[in-house]
Amino acid sequence: MPNAAEILIETLVEWDVDVVFGLPGDGINGIMEALRTRQDRIRFIQVRHEESAAFMACAYAKWTGRLGVCLATSGPGGTHLLTGLYDAKLDQAPVLAITGMQFHDLIETFTQQDVDLTKVFNDVTIFNAYVADASHMENVASLACRSAQSGHGVAHLSIANDVQEQELEDAERSKRNRPNHVPNRMFHGRRLPAESELDTAARILNDASKVAILVGRGALGARDELERTAELLAAPVAKALLGKAVLPDDHPYTTGGIGILGTLPSQEAMEQCDALLIVGSSFPYVEYYPPGQARAVQIERDAQRVGLRYPVEAGLVGDALETLRLLNERLRQKTDRSFLTQAQEGMGRWREMMAQSEGKADSTLKAQAVTKAFGRRLSADAILAVDSGQNTELAARHVDMREADDVLGQPAIRVRVAADRFCKGGGGNGWTGFLDHTP
């Protein structure tokens, strides 16, 4: 009969987890042994500090769209995970944290490293459980994986040292805990907005004469529909940094970035528009939104995030691709394209100014020129990670998203930009990327 640790690792394998990041310790010996005996199916990557394990699991989740998993021992080993787990929480990346605890009958007795990690992790998690025994593990391991993926956040399992090695036959199963009643798979569905909200949104956008679009990470994968929307509305598209890869930087509809790292044409579009369509973005810097003159429509999969930054009259809760498709059916083609033309002319001047800054030779090492040259040399499937500070601005303004053909022969963005929550970041075409917490 398997023990609790073996049930946990087998569950991870069934959930298509192929890598765990962590640092061994005597509080997780049972889990480490279960990983060792299954190393042909699941890989353990040892780090030098538990914080790194959490950041690596978070990055893995962001860059693959799959469940990231990190592992730490009891006490300070577990608390070291917190900084990386807050990165996952704030960027809504699906991560499972697994921690050990002291022997189950010594918890809360001031024994060595007697830290109740479920209490410590309460704020950072959307699912947080102490595993009582091996039969309990059958249920909570699968539920933790499902919670992290469906809730786009952090799940946590804390397991006492001796419970990890408890065999299933030794667990006292209750009459309502039938074996194998929890499926180890994810379930998906289409999320569509209410028809009444779609009608309201269409009226707002059809009645406006100067529509601007703001896109973020949530618009990735909806490019064709977004292009159609911009064409129908004759609308310039400003990109939060996490939405940098939604459209190529030389696309005729885009005005590039917005905010601290943005362009003047994007800011002018926000100041002059009479309607704003927000697609998959919770761009946090409210001072860069319209100063109040524009009516707003927002497309967002999470109803909680509708209207966070700007007063929205129509909230379209649903997937960006499906929602844009339904919205486009209700939009009328605008004949007056002067607002878009003005933005395009402004982008022409902006690009000339950027080219001048990249071409100046008044310094032995011009950062703009180096960044531009570096961007041109990135391969088609590159992921560019940027830290916080001036390098973020350089990547935002001087590394261009360009077209390339992916392995399926469909258009893709040439470069994918990423960074962590505390460092500002972006996403890539067909890639989960980061949620929008960036300038």
C-alpha cells in the first residue's frame, strides 16, 4: 500500500507535473524518497535557497501555463518560500507549495521548528490545508492542484514528518471518504458575458467618435479578434507592458506602451478619446487612464477585477477571444478614421525619436543602441526576462515585438518579454505570461 508521500507524488504525476523545485530537509524526508523512486517520471531540481524554489515554480507556471510546484522543509524552510509565493499570488500564477511539519503529535508543543505553516501561508494562498493522514491526502492533493489552476493562485499542503510515511492501510478512513472518488484532471469551459452587457458595450462604442483600446496580458491569444475590433472602431491600441506581445510593435493599429514606460501617442489617445475599451488588463497606474471624459467598456475573465482602475459602464466577464468575437458582431464600421490616423502619425514621429536616441554616438556605450541591437539578435522563440529599473524601460521601448512563424505556421510574436511581480514584466503570444500589475 502506498504511503501519504507516495500518494502525493503520484497525484502530481497524474496532474501532468513533471518538475518540482525545492531544497531537501529532514522535515520532508518521506516526500524526497517518493520523488527519488519516481525520478523517471518527475524531476526534482535542487536549489540553494527555498525562496529560489518558489520563484522558479512561479516562473515555470507563468512561462508554461502549467502547475508550478515548490517543496520546502518545516519551519524556516517553509517560511523562506513566502516571497516567491507572493509573486505567484499577485500575478495569479498557479503554484502548489508543499511543506513539511514536525511529528503530528508534537505540533503546538514548542518543539524544534514548531511553526504552523498553514497559519503563516493563510494570506498568500487560495487553498491551504494540513494533511491529517494518508487517506486525507487522496482528496486534498488533487483539490490543491485543481484549486491552484482554476483559481490562478497559490495552493499549500503542509504534511507532518511521520504522516508522510504513513501507509494508506494504516489510515482511519471515514465512511464518507470513499477511495478514488476525486478525479485527477482539470475541467475547462467557455466563459461568456451576459447578452445585455454586450448590447450596452456595443452602444457605447458605436456612439463614440474617438475610441481607444487598452490591452494587457489577458488579450494574448485573441489577436485576430482584437485586430478586427480595432479596424471596426478605427481605434488605436495602447499596450500595457504585459500586453506588449499582443500586437507587433510596428503594427499599424498600435501606439505602443502606456504609462511610465509608454509612448506619447498612447497618452494622447487616452486624453482625447471619448470611449475606452479595456481588454484583459488591470494596468494599475490610474493617472495614465483618460482624465474622466471617456465612457468605458472592460473585458475581463475575473468579475472581481472589472472597474478596478476606471469607472466602467459595461463589464464583459468572459474570455477575451470569445467576448471580442461576440462584440465584433454588434459593432458598426466607423467611417471617420481621423482619430486613428492622428495616432498613427504620432507613432511615426515617436519612432523617429526613438531611432535618433538609438543611433546617437555621443557615448562610448549608449544603452538604447545596445538594447536595440540586442533585440534584433534575439531568436524567434526567445523569452526576455527583465529586472526592475532602467532595464525594464529599455526593454519596453527598444526591444521590438516582431512577426515570426511558429512551428504551426501561424503568426507569432518574435520576442516574449517577462519579469516577476516585484520587477515588472510582460507576456508572449500563446503563453500564459503575467497578469497585469506593471506600468
